[in-house]
Amino acid sequence: MGIVKIGDDLHEEIRKASGVMCRSINAQAEFWIRIGMAAEANPTLSFNDLVCQRLRSADVRPEPFVVRA
């Protein structure tokens, strides 16, 4: 494990997002890094596609959410 230096403004954004997403600050930063790496490797996939792909690779079967009027 290493240390990554980031600016105070970005750290604050990670801290706020981590509270909303129920993750530690480190887990939130790691999530954003992993999604960013996946997005660079798969530029045609959407954020939702990338998250679903990661869920499936963990053997989680995300069910589509259907909004009913």
C-alpha cells in the first residue's frame, strides 16, 4: 500500500461523496480510481455498464430497475 497525495479540494469532494455512498474515504477514492481505469479501457461503455460489469464479475446479478407510471 502506498500514499497518494491529492489536493485538499479533491479530498473534500471524496469525503462528501463517501458519506453519501456509505464508504470510507479510502474506499470512495479506490472506487473512483477503478471506475476511471475501467472507463479509459472501455471508452464506449457507460458508467452504469461499468458498474454492472463489476457486479457480474463479483457474481452479483443486478436486476434492472423498472419505473412504473
